[in-house]
Amino acid sequence: MAKPFAPHIEEVSPKQFMLKFFSPRTGRLRIEQSFSAAGPFSPFMQQKTISRGENQFHFKFNEKTDGYLNIQWH
């Protein structure tokens, strides 16, 4: 996605990540996990409510052992 809507993920400390993005409307965030880039993906955490404007979510993830994430919001 184009800025300002493009998500930004930052590792804030070892295995601790912050997802930051701007949403033009309220909705739901869904993060799914898979051990293969091709899937299948399953829920990584409970869906979160997103607000209109800037959103921040913190989560734990170990890239070496937890595989891949699929991040969606609507």
C-alpha cells in the first residue's frame, strides 16, 4: 500500500514487535501465522479493533521459530 496507509513493523526489543499503520476508517485487524510462506495460515492472536487514524499494536514473535505472518485489516 502507498503511504500514509502502508504498515510499518519495527522490532522494539528482542522478539517484541510494534505494528503501526493509519486507517481511514474503523475496522478489525487479523494477524495469521504459518510455518510456510505458502500457508496454510491460522490465527496468531485474537482480532483487534482498529480506530480511524493511527493505530499501534505490540506483539511477540520469533522470526526463527514462528515462521511467517499474514496481516490484514478491513
